[in-house]
Amino acid sequence: MPELPEVETVRRTLTELAAGKTIASVDVRWPKMIKKPEAEPFRDALLGETIHSIDRRGKFLIFQLDHYALISHLRMEGKFSVNESSEAEAPHTHVIFSFTDGSELRYRDVRKFGTMHLTEKGMEHELSSLKALGPEPFDPRFTPDYLHARLQKTSRQVKTALLDQIIVTGLGNIYVDEVLFRARVHPHRVSSTITPEEAAQIHAYTISVLAEAVERGGSTIRTYVNSQGQKGTFQEVLNVYGRAGEACVECGAEIVKTKTAGRGTHICLQCQPIEHLI
DNA sequence: AGTCTAGCCTGGGAGC
DNA sequence: TGCTCCCAGGCTAGAC
């Protein structure tokens, strides 16, 4: 599932493949994924636009064009690739941007969860979903004190709070489990009981886990590949996610799987003590 | 205002 | 073999 490291890897590979190309036509096969404007004006607006650069904000990709910004969220399964128009089309291809040089940017998404928005250039951060985002984990404004203060204000379980992109952007279900394991904090701890010392650990591991995952090109758990079709390697160093029933790398206890707000959660109960639960 | 839940989607695996 | 059920989970809209 694309979280910050996967989206950043897609951004980098896609920049190499698509920057400088000009859109000649757009084919939208699944109009529902175009959230703003409607699919038809979306398509018309993009004709003749050149992709100058690709930015990332949280888990959103932002294509900077001549007059517009195209905002894309991959959600769980979305993938971009650049192909020659003669190449066979992969199943579940929902949007095709054909370039003037004969190549194509293809978006495919088995689950159809991904979204695209188009805004006037420079107005992308006014989009409600981007406007609401909290600091990037690598932003100097994301400090231990900030994180502790935000956690103090909520009664939610700490894992749920960390998945809230308003507090910090970029963590998803895989990396949040890894961060909390490394910080030795149980995911179901009430956020307001997290001490300044624990917040500092969570803060430090949020940064280091995401940075290492970016270096490794993300994690390939199910189907993730970057825009050049390559898998990430961070899954090789995951300590808890997807390791239910295996021995903890720190203490040898069995990793258990439970649920947090409907999501799978992986814990070592020995390393992540269970007091202060909701 | 803060928190929670249903819904969006499909493929793959388990169970019968 | 073939059917049904459940799970994967980021984000939003709407309810409480």
C-alpha cells in the first residue's frame, strides 16, 4: 500500500520518465476516479499541457503543468507507468495520457480506489484534502514537542492518531506498526497518556523508518512497484508488519496480530507493554 | 468539536 | 470444482 516512501519513489521514477512530455490526448475509462472537475472538462483542460515537474505532499502526487496542477492519490493499488503506445495494455488501466512523442502515461488500479483532481496552477494547496494535511515528517516543524502536544489533545489510540494525516503526513498501516514497535509503544495506548520521552521516540523513529524506507525504494508487500516496474526492499527489514506468529527480533516472543480501527495491527507484547490501554 | 463507522472496490485465499 | 465469505486499507462523508 503506497505510504510516503512508496509515493516518493513513484515521484522520483516518474519524474525521470514523464517530465518534459506534452499531453496530446486523455482517455478516461473510469470517470468516477476523476473527482474534480468532471471527466470531460478534466480531459479537455489537459490537452496541450506539458508536465514540468512532479511534487509530493504527504501521500499525494502533484503534477505541475503549464496552467494546472494534477493531484493524484494512489490509495491502495494505484500505479503509474510510461509505455510506448504500441505496448500491450495491462488489465485495470483506467486513465491514459497520450504524449506528443508517441509514449503514454498509464494509470492502473485494480481496486479503483485512487483519485485525481485538477486545479488551477498554484491553487493545489487550496484543495481541501491537501489543505488539511499536517507537517511532513522531514519538515523542521515536526518536532518531538509538537508531536507530544498533539497527542496530548486526543483520547484516540496512539496508532489511530498517527494514521491521522492532520497530525503528521505520510504514515500508513505498515510503517506505523514499525515505528511503534521500535519506539516500544503499544498501538492501543491512549494518546494523551504518551509521555514526552515516548513522543520523542515515536518522533525519531517516524523520521528514521520513513527515511530508510525511501532509501530502499519502499516496501513491496502485495503488488507495489514503482513507475519503472521495480519492487522496493524495505519489506526485508520489517520487524512486525506481516510477521504474525514469528519470533520478535528483539526478544523472541511471538508477534501477535490484532485490530485497530478495523486495520490489521502487529505487536510484540513483550517489547510494547500493554498498560494504559483504552 | 472530536470521534467513529460505513462505503468505496476487486482479487485472492480459506472453508465447505 | 465451485460457491460464499472474509480480508487487504487510505480517505471521505455523514452520524453521533
